[in-house]
Amino acid sequence: MLMIRAILAAVILYSSVASAGKSESLCAIGDNSGIRLNKSIRLGGYFYTGRIDVLWYARNFDLLDLNAKNAPGLIEALKEANPKIVVFQQFLANQIAIKEVGAQAVEGYRFEDMSSWLLRKNSGETARSHRGPYYLLMDHGPETGWAGHFSDYVGQVIRRTKADGVVLDEVPLSLDVPFSELQKYPDRQSIQDATSHFLGAIQKQIEKPVLINAGQLHHFGSSGKMLWETIGPLIDGAWHEGWVRYYLAHNHPHTGDVWEADIRSAEHFSRLNKYYIASPAFQDRSELEYAIANYLLAKNSDSLVFQPMYKYDRESRGGFNFSIAMDVVEKNRDLFDVEMGCPLESRVKNANAWTRRYDNGVVVVNPTASDVNIRLEGKFVDMNGSSVGDRLALKPFQGVLLKNASR
């Protein structure tokens, strides 16, 4: 798997802002053998609540990231319905549960063997998890046995469930606990070094693809590069639940350097044909079109999948709910089933907006808090079939999918 990805990466010529002209490599990544053949939007995501229609998901989603203690036999049922579906299991990377309270948590804590593995403060007391008293934060350093226990536990689960790999949440590339209070980690770089050891160890032991929550990757390391650039070789992809717009900060869509980091990380992982789950929040059709336009702006291969992160609330859980996500896809089939063809270029800046031409049209994104007017070359219609002139006015945080007008 890694060798194939390396070969693919080596033959792809890429730049974040390319000149116009067809780029065959942007259509050559992957073999188009997934579930949503010829559809521009590949669907995937993390789900932990709601009723799952197994047959529907097996027919419509290329990738699922499931709660590690989902119903026995679920993954086998999905793969029986469609052998092409890829299914991951999600786990918390930085803590262990001392009683059965969390579906994502690794268990099996033994005080006599593992108390020395706990993350500790200068006072000697253990650092506390925000999840409550039944979770213990673990030390990822090479002198502890946490990586081995984690790999053994997770390996047993994915072998039993026949999962294709794992997604790690709460990977400690930064910490809620002030570094000044920690016994062994005086700064961000020291905890990143320990976490890099942990990721390298479990990647070797699990022998399945390992993805991590991408939010932690959007920090600069000591080298001056983003962590997804330096830690990328230790992981096989990422899940970004706050991509472009975070569901817990809905009224503050990403802009500027934060937006740019979101797009660049999706470009980076999909260029390498590594899985990347983009989960942009939306509450209406206009916001959904903006999210999809961003996805198509960044997509370099079918390894980039889109999670319909609709209207989160603590009761329904929004886009984490199987039933809600299915309903949203069915009600917006024209957007989710759009066929834009192959990209003809990488994204191009146009005024303060960004565009990207495809065989069958163009996507336009305004990731700013200001109105933008841009000039278009060609004749297009919008998703409602209305003609679009050579000047396009975009509202703040608006994105559109435009199809070539029939001649």
C-alpha cells in the first residue's frame, strides 16, 4: 500500500496555483473503482449515532469511520452489501478508560503495570482528562508501554470487526494542560516528539492505515512547517471535523491563513492519495454549495471524501447521525451527484476569490467576509439552470458550482 502511494506521489506534478491547461495527473490518481463512480463528490465520514440503513450506506458512501464499539457484525454487513466500501474504527489516542464509559476509549487499565505510563504534573499528580474521572491521560513517550498496549488493544478490535484501519482522535500534538505544569514536557515540541514516536510505533504494529484528527495538525512545528507536512509520513491520512467551517463555531467560517491551511492540507493528502475526511459544517443549501465548492477546489484524488456535517446540536448530533446525513444527501442529490468531470487546472486566485476549471464547468469560492466580483471566461449555468453572465457577484463565504452552458 505505502509503495503504491509513493509511486503515485512521485509521478504527479503539482503546484497549489497552476497555470491553465489540462493536467492529466489530476484525473490519474486512483482507479475510479470506488462506490460513487463518475461522481465528483466522494462521500465519507465519522458516525456514532442514529439508525444506519446498511444497504443505503453501502451503495452511497466510499468510506465510513465508525465508533469503535458499534454493533457486532456491522462492518461485515456493510462489506457483504458492497465489498468496495472502506470502513475504519475510531479511538481516543491519548487516554484509557478505567471503566466501560466511552465507546472510543481503549480499556484494560492495570494500576500495577500502567500507573507509570500516566501523564503527570510536576507535583506528581496525574493530569486530568476533560472527559471526566474515568479517563486517564497517557504519556506517549518511548519509555512507557502505552504504544504497545494501544496497538495490541486496537489490533484485536480491528481484526475481530474486519475493519480496514483506524482513526485516532485527540492526538496530543498540543495539550490543554499548561506545559509549565508538566513533569516531562516543557514545551509543544517535546510533546510533538513523543507523539511522533507513538504514531511511528503503532503504524508498524497495527499494520493497517492510521488516520488522525487533522485539527491538531494545523500548527507550525519547530521547522517552520505545518505539522501535517512533517508528521505526514507517520500517518495514512486525516479526518478534519472542522474543515472550512467548524460545527461548534458555525458563525465563524474559516478565512485567511486558517482557510488556506484547510485547503492546502486537503490538497496535500489527496495529492498523495491518502485518505482525508473533510467535514465542513452547513445549515442550509447555500452553505452546502459553499462547502462542496471548497471540496472541489481542493480535491486531487478520490481519497478526499466529503462528510455531510449538517446542523449540529447536542440532541441529534447533526452530521454525526446516520439518519440525518442520509436525509440531507437524498434532499440534495443534484449537488451530491454533480458530474464536473476532470479538473483542468489547480485552483487559481481571481480577485479575492478562487476558481478551478473542470471539464464540465467551474467552481468558484469566496472565502472572505467581503463581497467579491469576478470575471468569468465562458458561458455557464448555475445549479438551478439559470444563465450566468461574464461577471459574477459573490456574497461573503459563498461558493457556486457552474456548469458549461449547452451550445
